Amino acid sequence: MNIKFTDTAARENIIELKNISQSYDGGKNWIIRGLDLLIEDKPDQGQFVVLLGASGSGKSTLLRYIAGLQTPTEGEVLIKGKSVSDKQRVSMVFQEYSSLPWMTVLDNVALALEYKGMDKKERYIKSMEMIELVGLAGQEMKYAQYPALSGGQLQRVAIARSLIANPEIVLMDEPFGALDIRTRIQMQDMLIDLWQRFNSTIIFVTHDISEAVYLADDIYIMKSPPSIIVEHIDIDLPLRRDHNTKRDKHFTELVQQVEDEMMKVSDMK
Ligand SMILES: Nc1ncnc2c1ncn2[C@@H]1O[C@H](COP(=O)(O)OP(=O)(O)O)[C@@H](O)[C@H]1O
Ligand SMILES: [Mg+2]
């Protein structure tokens, strides 16, 4: 299969995974074996990369490498050409609600700015702006816990927390996986809007092919262990997307194409 990576001669790569291998049992079994992934830096634009692959193919593991939470058994992980162990501006959103339930929405969002050393008044002003952007105005004094807030609202808090410090890289691991379909669609649209304001590079994991095509600039498909990236699909839909995009003939074709690739990959050894 032919994997086409973007031409990297002119631009820096924001993320480089080089010849990565992962074993959890001293090399008897390899979850990942010789995986390469280069993601080009587009500083003024950011980009939206979606990772697809069967459960257990190592998607969450790749995100943990990029977040600096884990180092691979073999290989190298570079963020903007530097070792990931250096302090990086990477933040992460999980499927499980990743906010602090004993704090209010406002304090949860403001906390991400406290680490940056911003003074209290400025922190709260910026946080309120962010809370409005994610559609939570009026909820800021509620505790970030269920059932005071719904599942969708809690993911809005998590997204606000992840974006407020303007990170270069945002990692999202099935963030909408637990939401009902209507909430999920609303969250997709909100994420598209936010992403265009923040220009971060987002690496997003999902099992939903239609969601993947709707959100992505690029989709990478991982095969089952020993895993590598087996396919890159360039999503050549307009940058600006909305409800109508999903009714576009080309959108439907891309969904079909990705589905076909996923079926091929599931038969690969
Ligand atoms: N700490 C660990 N110890 C042993 N096996 C692990 C550990 N973390 C992940 N794995 C295994 O690695 C494989 C890939 O896991 P993961 O990255 O979570 O896959 P995905 O997110 O694609 O479902 C799975 O089979 C999982 O059981
Ligand atoms: Mg996972």
C-alpha cells in the first residue's frame, strides 16, 4: 500500500514519530512495530488530523507518546524537532470527563492559565470569554460534575480547559464517544468553529467514520498489531465546513472510501 506523506522539505514537522516500536513484554509481542508518522507544521492555520484504527491498534498509545506521558520501547518522538521530554505546549481531552469535579466550571478553566502565571483578574476575564465560546455562559459557577452538568457540558468544559492556554497541539482521545448523537453533532460543529479561531494542531481519535471525514484535513489509518500507519487519506473538502458539507456528494464518497480502507486494513496481517 502506498503511504503518501506531505512534502516535508520546505516546512518543519510539528510531530515526528520515527521508527516507533512498542512491546509490553520485553519484546515477545509487538503492539507497534516500525511506525512512522510525520505531521507538518502549518503555523497560521493549524491542522486537524484524525487517527482511525481498530480497538487495540495503539491509537491511545501514540497520543501518550506525543503528550510525553510514555516513551516507546524503540524509536524517537519529536515535537518541532525537539525531544518530547522538553516542556511542550500539548494538552489532552479524553472520553472520560477530564475536569476536576470539586471545582467550578470557572475555576477549572482558569486553572490552565494559573500555570502560565497570569494574575487572577485577567485569568477570570479570559476564562469567561472561553466559557462563552464553548456555550457554557451561565453555568460557570456550577461544579464540573454530573449531574449538575450533562455529559456534553462536561466535554465543553474539558475542551475549554484544553484550548485556553492556546496550546500548539491538542490531543483528543474519542472525546465524543460517550455522547448521544444530537449532542455529538453539536460538539463537532463547535469544535470546527473553535479550531478555526485557535489554529492548533489537533490529533483526534474516533471510531466514527463520518465524524472523522467531517472534521479532518488528513486521516491516518492504523492496522492491528504489530501496528503501523497503513493509509493516509487527504480530505479535500473545503476548509470551512458546516451541516451542508455532510450532504455533499464528495463527502459521501470520502466516507465510503475510508470505510473501504478500514475493511481492507482489518484483514491485514
Ligand atoms: N501499560 C500497558 N501494559 C500492557 N499492555 C498495554 C498497556 N497499554 C496498552 N497496552 C496494550 O496495547 C494495545 C494498544 O492499546 P491502545 O493504545 O490503548 O489501543 P487503542 O487506543 O487503539 O484502542 C492494547 O492491546 C493494549 O492492551
Ligand atoms: Mg484508545
